[in-house]
Amino acid sequence: MPPEALKEIATPPKRERKPQGRVWPPLEGAEEGNVVTRVAPEPNGYPTLGHAKGLLVPFIYARIYKGKFLLRFEDTNPRVERLEFYDAIREEFSRLLEAAERELGLSPGKWDEEIIESYHIPKMYELAERLIKQGDAYVCTCPAEKVRQWRREGRECEHRDQPVEVNLELWERMLEGDFKEGEAHLRLKTDMRHPNITMRDPGICRIVEAPHPIHGDRFRVYPVYDFSVSVMDSLTGVTHAFRSKEFEPHVEVQRTIIRKLGLREYHMVQFGRITVEGIPLSKRYIRPLVESGILEGWDDPRIPTLRGLFRRGILPEAIVRFFHELGPSKVDATVNMDMLAAINRKLLDPKVPRYMFVPDPVRAVIEGIDTPVEARVQIHPDSKEYRTIVVEEPIVYISKSDVEGLKAGDEFRLRGLATVRVRSVNPDEVSLILSQEQKIKGVKIIQWAPLKGGVPARVFIPLSPYSYEMLGGYGEPALAEMREGDMAQMLRMGFVRLDKRKPLTFILSHR
RNA sequence: GCUCCGGUGGUGUAGCCCGGUCAAGCAUAGGGGCCUUUCGAGCCCCAGACCCGGGUUCAAAUCCCGGCCGGAGCACCA
């Protein structure tokens, strides 16, 4: 039989190929209208690009399935949490979600509800007590070092089999303040020989003697992550709890807690973390750089905190699109800033005005030009609008890098002004003469600034977390009218954001 | 060491669950070209990958086994 014929009979109908554009894989067990997801940051620092994934993945799924999205502050370790971080998270997340609505049509671009975990601590005490009464939890007063070792070895300590009444009394004393930090812990009774060590009688409540940013010294005993997160997810109706994959071993612990308490179960979904090539994302690494003054602050444009990126001129839309394209993958991805920059550029290019800025300026005297003269430069390549630059004297600034390599007789065009020929080149001055032929094709076009009316400005170029370059120079007069936060493209240089006006300072976003 | 998770062009990702239309899509970076008093941008084109070895099958990126490599976790932090 000819294979063709066979194929016609035997080929089963296939599902259709994936259409163009990023389509996210379906979420297990998700039904339209019944999905509740959440982002659960700890307010212990300024959110970074890494947090953006933790925000966007559950948010996108919630909106795809027309479900609810919650913002929950996991503030159960007062030692590291600060009030300012709650606000920073709200602010940065808002900007991102609003951008997600604009850019991806995921509406509403806001969380549906905000929950602060620490307000629910009394409820957790109640549940902890229930576990004690059920014989599923006990108070352990072993020192941390011993617990660590015994857990590793799979040994049970003497507190494990205390009667319920003793545990209840010790628990009461924990709450009353009879124990100091580290002296007593409430542990879940599971299996000290479980292959997954995190499952070996994990701690669920401990004492922290530090004031809470919201509650001050109201609480002394705080729930440990596994306990609070599972209880909160269950109680707030979360159907799909996302977390980065280093929490994978905890899935079992959390499921156990919920079952022992008889609470509603939900799906747990892991996603891979991202790292930015060459740039540290962790607070642990960034903090010393901020504190030692190497970085200007947590919004330094050289680091990938969200505020740092915004200040650098990365649009929230670009970050949203970036993660939408990356998807919810479980693989840890190392991404380079080029991709973020490429997306940002595509967003910026059509709508941002062009300006001329001359770094490392060198004077150029033009012979044969009648001044004053008005030069016309296009505001945007696609637009018919022009800006005029009044040139009062036949002297302009051009960039040193353009002067290098110039020799007498060379011709080039000063954008919007004139085509010129080089007469001579000195280190600090170039002598030019108006070309006979003004409409030469294929001639190099460079940017310039008038000597009179040129605006001194500088451009900060982020290189790495501890290095940068500052280019000083002159720009065309219109630069003086820009407002802080405005974006522009400096011709032949790249996209910039006006950071401050005092000394007119731009930050180079990318080329 | 133990436990878990992964390995698709330089990089990231789609496809893998449900084997065929995948001689593998997209993006980014790279190379070339076009545009020219509208740009280091844009537009067009090119090149580039299924970790290795076995097995199952008419057919394997997709299923199975072994190996190699990488990552994460192994806190009374989240």
C-alpha cells in the first residue's frame, strides 16, 4: 500500500497549533469565575524584578479566569519588617497592575482585596490551641541547636509525648511572656523520620521579642511561615497558591497542617525564580551597597528594584509585557536586561520626542553661514512637527567622538542646520565651512548644540551596581523645558529619562 | 550527603501531559541589506537548538530506562 494512502486513513485528527503571541498554559483545576489567587510579599524591603514575577503570575491567571486577586502582606516576622515597605509594595504593585490593564487588557488592574496577615494572629492562636488539644502540636523547650541536630538525625525529644495539659499550660506561658525568644516553640507533631526533613515536626509558632511595625508589642508569639501561609490561604478562599519553587518541600508541611485542622484545601503551584544577568537581585547583596553609599538608595537606577527600574526609565508596561512573554515557567531563568530594554524601546520609540545632546563638546566654527539662522529639527521621525533652534553665532558644539577621525575635506551634516566641510581640526576647535552642495546623499548626520543658548546637561549611564559613567555636555535649548520624569530619545545616543532639573540630569535607560 | 525540580539555537521561551502537520515557532543578541536634511531607531533578509546513550514504535523534542549536567531546598526566615 502506498504510504500516502495509509496516512490518509490512519492520521488521527490533531488539536490545532498554538496561535501567534504568548498564550499561557491552562491552570490545573481552574474554572472560569472560581479562581482566587494572591501575591503574598513580606514587607521587608523594596520589591524587585523578582517580586514582579510573583505578582504578575498569579494576577494574570486570576484575570484569565475572571477570578479574584488578593494582596496579602506576610508580616509575621517583625524583626525585619518596616512600615515603609508596605507602602512601597502597594505603590510599585499598583503601577505594575495598572500597566497590565493598559497593556494586556487584564482588568481590573488592581488587587481586589488587601489582607494584612498580622491582624489574623489571634485566629492563628486559636487554631494552634486546637492543634494542641488534638494532640497534633506540642511545646518544645529544647535549644535551637539541639532541635536542628535531632531533626537531621530523626530523633524525638522528650517534649514530644507530653500530655496535652502540659502543652496547653506551656503554650499559655509562651503567650504570657514566661519564655524569652528562642526558649520555647510550638511544634507540629508529624513524623521525625520523614524523608523530607522540613516535615520532621516543624515549628509553627515561636517567640519574637521585637516590636511589630503595626502592632508594636501586642504580640510576642508569631506564627511561622508554613503555619500562617496555609491557614491564610485556606481561610481567604485562595484556590491556587503560587510561590517560587524553593518552597516546594513546604507543600507537604502546609498540606498536613490544613488536613489536621480540617480546613479547605487548594492547589499549590510553583514557578521558577529569575535572575538578571550580572545584576544581584537579593536584598542581602544590595543592602550593603545602599548602606555604604555606593548606591544612591533603593531607587538607584543601576539596580533592579522596581523603583530603580522606573527611575531608569523602564516603563511598568515593559515589565508587564516582559513577564507575560516569559510565562509561568518552572525553570529558573537568567534573563538579560537586553530583553527588557528591547521591549521598553518598542514602547517608547513611537511616542517619545527626539533631542540633540552633545557629550564631550568641542567648538566648531562655521564659515560662510549667515547668522542668525533658524535650524529646523523634526520632533519625531514620523511627525511633521518641527522645533526651531536659533543659531545666533556661527559657532556650535559637536561631540568629541565625532571630531575624532575627522580630517580636512571631510563632509558631514549638522542635523537641521547645514552641510559642512572640514577645513581643519585642532584639539579644542574645529574649523568648518559651508558646503557648496547642501543636499548630499549618504553623508553622515551628527547632532550639535548652539554655543549661545545651548543648555548644559549631563547623562548618567548605569554600568553596574557599583559603577557608572557621567557624560557632560550641551544640549539644544528645548531641553530646558523638559519636566522631571519625561522620556526622550537623545539622537544617536539612546533613550533617556529626565531625572532632575537642578543640574539638568538625564539617566540613560538603554540604547 | 539527602530530598525535590529541571535540561530546546549565545540568551530566554513555545511545543512535551494527549508521539505524526516540528526538516521545531517567537523574542533577544549576532551577521548582511534598505531607508538618509527621519535616528546608533525602524524595516527586510540570513545564520543558529531538541544534553548523551539505549529502548518502545511505521513514527520520538514528546513515552520508558541508564548516564551526564544544572538549579532549589535541607532555619524555631519568608
